[in-house]
Amino acid sequence: MLITMAGVRGSGKTCYLYATYNAMMDGINSLFFNPTDHFEMLDLQDRWDSMIEHKEFPPGTSESKEYTFTAILAGKVLNQFTWYDYKGALLQENGSSEYREFESRCRNSDCVVFAIPADLLKAKLNNESKYLNGEVNVSKDFRIYQARIAALRDEKRSMPIVINVTKGDLLSGEEMKKAVEEILKPQFTTLFGPEGGEALICRTSIQKTLPNGSRDFTPRNVHHPIIFPFYLKLKKLGTTSDLILLREMLKGSLYFNNGKQVW
């Protein structure tokens, strides 16, 4: 299974990968993600350990790279999936050959996950023109997501698409609800209209800020974007114990099919 995460610079894609590796090697309930390559495993572990040791986020990815994992549920192999971690500035580049390769990969993926950072949504809720310490244009970044989601849905109506609200600790529960109703659903009409196909809205985070201002790196819900296409694949086969397990693990996320909320 080919899963691609798309997001603008600073959306947290790479840190999400490191946190997901850490959380899913320990497992959530009976679900585990195991890196198939020994050296990739060591690389991911080193990068996560560095985050924990220095209590800070690493710089953005400068080179694109693939990681392959085996998904294991209740002791059984579900499938392998390949995760593509690409350099953060790719969506802001104009017509590079690497961008064209990325675009082709999106079209050929089994699922595309759009990492929309919570600080971008928060800035839109507050009618702010800049975010990321006032350095980045809100409207410009948001329109990148609008354009890419609309183009992808138009080209592949059968592909599951996930909106993963990264840095989810920056939004309160009420703010998240407002972001869904006032921003995501009305401004991504091709995704939540009558021909929107299958889509998931989830909120993930990899840290929380402690009372003393320090960071506690604790991944939350990082498995949701990845297991959604597995859930849909099993769903086509009918109700099984594995399907029920995955549905339980997706609690809290919103699943839409052609504009109608399923759960």
C-alpha cells in the first residue's frame, strides 16, 4: 500500500513520521508498525531520541526519502505500506522536476494524507493574515491545500483522502469543531460534496506544553491517518473482527462518504 502525506513547509510531516515510528513500535492496543529495513529503523530511532534529548523539533527535511513498514494487527500481518517523506518546501516550488514526480506519486497512491497544521487553521479562525511567528502568509498556504485537494479529487474520485490536522494540541476541542464546520467542510467542497468520495478528518499531535513551558513528546492519534485506508479495504470484505478493531481505533475522527458523515 502506498501512502503519501502532503503538506506545506512547517506542517509537521517529518516530526509526525518520527513520532509515529516511536508510538507504533510500542503499539496501540494490538496494532504495530514495524520498519522492514534495519538501517531505516536505526535512523528513525536516532532522530526520535534526538528530539527527546534536546526537547526541540529538528529542522525540516532537505531530501525526500521512502520508508516501508509492515502493519501488524492482533498478531496478523495486514499489509506493508510505504511512506514517502519529502522535503518541506516542495509544495511551494514552481514547476520543479521533483514536484512533478511527487504529483505523479500522489495520483498513484492508495491514500493521500494532507497535513494541515493547527496553527494555520487557528490563524484562519482568528482572521489573521500571517502565522508561524508572522513569517508565513495564511491565505497563500491555505490555497495550496485547496488547489491540490481539488485537483486530486477530480483526477481520482475513488481515492481515500485524509485531512490530518497536525500540531493538534494547539487547538481546543471547540476550536477544532469550528475549524471543521467553518473552514474545512465549506472550503473543500470537492471533498465534502455529493461526489466527494471517502474522506477522513482527524487531529494528531506529538507533544503537549507542560506548565513550566517545556515539551512532553507524547504522540496522540498518529495511527489514524494510516489505518484509514486499511479500514476501507477491510470494509469491502464485510464485517470482521479486524474491521471492528480498526473502527474502534479510529474513534474521535470523522469519516465522510460523498458528503455524508458516516461516523
